[in-house]
Amino acid sequence: MKYLVLLLIVLAGIWWIRQQRKPDQPSSKKSGPQVMVPCAHCGTHVPEDDAIRGSHGLYCSAAHRDSHEG
């Protein structure tokens, strides 16, 4: 019986040490693939969240938005 208790204590110690050594996983709001959209000026695909919105569509940069919209 005392060996069983000792084994449980050792296993609990190993588990606790492993839990302490794990690096924190960064939490990500998004999981899975991102939606890609083409730039209305040059056609380059960029993630929808990074795209610059303009009156004529989505752009890969502010410079393309400005040059395409005048």
C-alpha cells in the first residue's frame, strides 16, 4: 500500500513539473484559413482583415486606393 501511495506522489510530481514547463500557448481569435480578397488596383490577394477599404472596393495598400480612386 505504501508503494502505491509513493507511486501516486511521484506521478503527481511529474505531472505538476510538466505542467509548469509548458509554454503558454497564444490564444488566437481566428482559427482556420483567412479569407483572401483581390486588390481592386493590382489584383494582389491580401487577407480581408488587412485590406484597405475604399469606395470602389478593397485595396492592398493606401497608395493603391488613392491612385485608383483619384
